[in-house]
Amino acid sequence: QVQLVESGGGLVQAGGSLRLSCAYSGSIFSINAMSWYRQVPGKQRELVAAITVGGSSSYADSVKGRFTISRDNVKNTVYLQMNSLKPEDTAVYYCKALRGGVGYWGQGTQVTVSS
């Protein structure tokens, strides 16, 4: 089992920045990749960014150039730095760990961007 706890969400004005954190614990060996998803009511959860154990990262087109995913293997934490935020970035953001083909999710953190 892998436990994930997100933090760092909140209310910010358009153009502002937030940094989300995801602390992971438990059976963290052999985690293949970490990723951030987001979801708004009535819509499917969508992949925002992902980072592999080797450090390769990928992003949704809608956030490229504005968001950066990173990981600290000493602190067992994954970050999502979000800059130039837009109202359409408003969502609940979830952290996911992929280990052995099984996905583990955090409880989510709300991000609200006001116009």
C-alpha cells in the first residue's frame, strides 16, 4: 500500500501561482511514476502532469509552459508548481502513484482561481 497526502491548494487570483505537494509513504519502493490529475464536477478526471522514476516528465497541452512537476526522493514528495493560473485551472487536484500496475490516490486538494 502507498499512502498519499496532498497539500497546497487554495484560492488565488488569475495570473497567480500555487505549489501543490504530495507526500507519499508506505510501500514506496518500485513506484514507477507519480502524476497529478484534476477533476471538476461533472467531468472526467484528467491527467495534468507525470514524472517517471527516471525523472522524465510530461504535461497536458493545456498546462505546458505554466506547470512544472518535480520530485524530491529524500523527502518522498512530489510537487506541482503552477504559474500563470487561469480560472479554467479551477479543480480538485489529485496525486497518483503507480506501483506494479496499481494506482494509489490521494484525497485531493481544491484549487480555485478567481478572474
